Amino acid sequence: MINDLAEKILRSEKAAIARGISLVENESPQASVLLKKLYKNTGRAYLVGITGPPGAGKSTITNSLTKLLRAKGHTVGVIAVDPTSPFTGGALLGDRIRMQDSGTDEEVFIRSMATRGSLGGLSRKAKEACEILDASGKEFIIIETVGVGQSELDIAQTADTTIVVLVPESGDAVQTMKAGLMEIGDIFVINKSDREGSEALGIALRTMLHLKMTRESDRETPVVKTVASRGKGIDELLDLILRHKDYLAQKGKLESKRRENLLKQINELVNHRLEHKFWTAEKKSQLDEKIALISGREITPYDFVDGLFTDK
Ligand SMILES: Nc1nc2c(ncn2[C@@H]2O[C@H](COP(=O)(O)OP(=O)(O)O)[C@@H](O)[C@H]2O)c(=O)[nH]1
Ligand SMILES: [Mg+2]
């Protein structure tokens, strides 16, 4: 059955891709069987991460970018991770694209993943969903995440090219720096540049990026202004993505970036498995039993954990 599903995913059948991602999302034991079968067919897609504050226009940009890539004959997969609006966020994106022209397009696959369990789990699942899309032959995979927490930043960072979307009203550039977005952006987008303040944001951003460049990189991080709702600046954005792709390839950086991501992924898998194995029903009930005493300062958390590790 999984063999059959894998075959269909490799043939890029939409229903099979959807089923595969559901297995991943539900942490079905079959998910890892599937991922193992698909693995040798992955590594071919180019991953683009789009992150930034809620409402910055990430979905609108993803939508326009998808259409543009399709117009140029590329196949596209989209994973929208939106913990801030578990029920509508991603669905809106799907609907919007469906309402336009990608709904019946066999070469586009869009999926939103909401937080059901932990965010950490979500980051792992999003990456696994990307592997499925990759194996299905999508040339470009866009991952949209809200840039507000560590997990979201992790997801964004697994991309080959990470785009940070800012808007004039999202506050000043300093706030962006605090949120850790400055470090992860390969390309910065000032969206809603039809609004006041985009000039000032552009200047502040370029100044900070220039300082960053002189410190650590041989490449100046580009800033592009867009009005995504009118499709303005998206051509330029795609051009910058492709240029970054070339830059990574030429400098041998794509390979090292991906290897680093693999190491991270392996580490996450190990941690996940250890944690799962460690927390037996018995240990969980011990915790339930003792938590009141620990919080009442009668037992220290250190002694309690020592006990968990010595018990057998
Ligand atoms: N004025 C203006 N509105 C925009 C622009 N891009 C997107 N929007 C609107 O901003 C809102 C949030 O966009 P969305 O793509 O859902 O943001 P996300 O939360 O970052 O995914 C929507 O109502 C969009 O139509 C833009 O360039 N200018
Ligand atoms: Mg969105």
C-alpha cells in the first residue's frame, strides 16, 4: 500500500501527495516508511522560505510568485505554516489561489499545516511535507511561515533562499533585528510599499544590511519593494531569488547549507525519538504525582530528574 502511494507521489498525483502529507501530519507510523522510500528522489527541488510578521503580505506574495513560476513553466509546491490562524490562515491562501487560476493546475500543490500539537513537531512535519513535494518533482517549493518564534525561524532557515517580508507599519527595522529576522534573510522585501514609510524603512534596512555585510559576507543582501496585492515587484523578486540560487551554486554554498540542515534534521529526529522513548506512562504518572511537591519546594526538580534517570 505504501509502495503504491510512493509510486503515485513520484508520478506527481495530487491525491497521493495530499495523502502522504496527511500521514506526516498525523504522525502515522507509515509516514516514516513512506519518507524512506521517497528519500533518494529528494534534493532536487529549490526551497524558498517566506517569513515575516502576520499580515505583511506573505500569502499574497506566495500567490503571485507561484503564478509567475507557473507562467515560466516551473512546477510549484506550497506549504503554508500558520500557527497564528490555525483555521483560516492557510485555507485562505489555498482558496485565493484556487479562485484564481491554479486550482485545476496539476503542476501546483498547495497545503496549509496548522498547529495541532507542539510547534517543534510542526517544524519537523513541515520539512517532511517538503520532502514529499520534492519527491513528487516540484521544481520550486515555497514555505510560508510567520516570523515570530524560534520554530518558525527554524522552518524558514531550512530553505535554500529565505525571504523576509516587512511592511512600513510593522514598526521599525530595529524590531526586525530583535526578532532575529535580520540574520536569516537572504532577500528582504518591503511589501505594501504603496504606503507611507516604505522609504524610511528601506534606508534603515539597507544601512543595517550593509553593516552585516562588511562583517560576515561576500554578498550584499538585496532589498526589493513590492506591492504584492497588485503584483508589483514580483518579477524583480523572482529575479533576485534566481540570482541567489546561482550565487549559492557557484560558491559551493548550496551543498554546505543543505548538509548543515541535514545535520540539524538528524539531531531533531534523535531528540524526538529519545524524548518519546523516555516518557513512559510510568514516568508521566510519577511527574503527575510529584509536580505539586516540586512546586511546593518539597522536592527539587533536580532530585526528581535524577530519580527518573536512575529508576528501572
Ligand atoms: N495595500 C496593500 N495591501 C496588501 C499588499 N499586499 C498584501 N496586502 C493585503 O494585506 C493583507 C494581508 O495579506 P496576507 O498575504 O494574507 O498576509 P500574511 O499574513 O503575511 O500572509 C491582505 O488583505 C492583502 O490583500 C500591498 O502590497 N499593499
Ligand atoms: Mg499568510
